[in-house]
Amino acid sequence: MDAPGFNAGAKAALGTIKESIEVGREAGKLVEGMQADVRAVVAQQHQQRLRAREQEEQLGGQQERRAYRRFMDLEADLKATEQLKREILGRHGKKGWDEFLRVKSEVERQDLEEAAAIHTDEDRIADLAWWCFGAAGVVVYFLVLF
């Protein structure tokens, strides 16, 4: 290979390396920006929750009213359950009530399983995102190195 061709190739390789370094820096800035945005949103939501809690505490008897509403809701739920039990027992007897309780526990179990599956899926998606960032970092590193 002649010297001018070698110099041109070396300059092109150096230019590519410099561009790769810049791409890596831009990717790093993008990730940092995304992380900063996420942290800002979380901090903003936290501040909103704190302000809402402070407003509740400043209203004096707000907590007592909330506790009373919750108590009344629980009492209404118990009454509704008792009414449902009387209705099922009246129409279907003891076996019907036992069957209802079995079906209810099955539905509750399915709800818990679905919630656990959703949580697992969210964790997998987060893991996948971090693996992608890691793979991108390795690719950028080797582009810079070679």
C-alpha cells in the first residue's frame, strides 16, 4: 500500500473512531437524560403527595372524617355480605353458600395470581431495558476500541 493511501485510510479510521466516540457520548447523554426525567417525575409526584397530605392534615378533622367514612364503608360491606349470604342460603341452601365461598376463593386466588404475573412482567421489561442499555454500551465500546 502506498503512503497517501495508507494516510487516507488511517484518517478515515480515525474519523470513524471519533464519530463512534461521539455517538457513545450522545447515547450516554440520552440515557442520563431519560434517568433525569424519570427522577424528576418521581420527585414531582412525591411532592404532590406531600402537598396533598399536608392539606389533609391542615384541615383539622379530615383524618377523623376519612376514618369514619372507611368505617362506614366496611360496615356497609359487611351488611352487603350478610344480605348476600341470606339470599344465597334462602335460594340455594348451605351447599349453595359453600359453593359460593369456593368460587369466591378461586376468584381471589386468580386475582392474586394475575397481580403477581403483572408485577413479574413489569420486572422482566425493566430487566430487558437494562440489558439493552448494557448491550448498546458494549457495542459502542467495541466501536470505539476498533
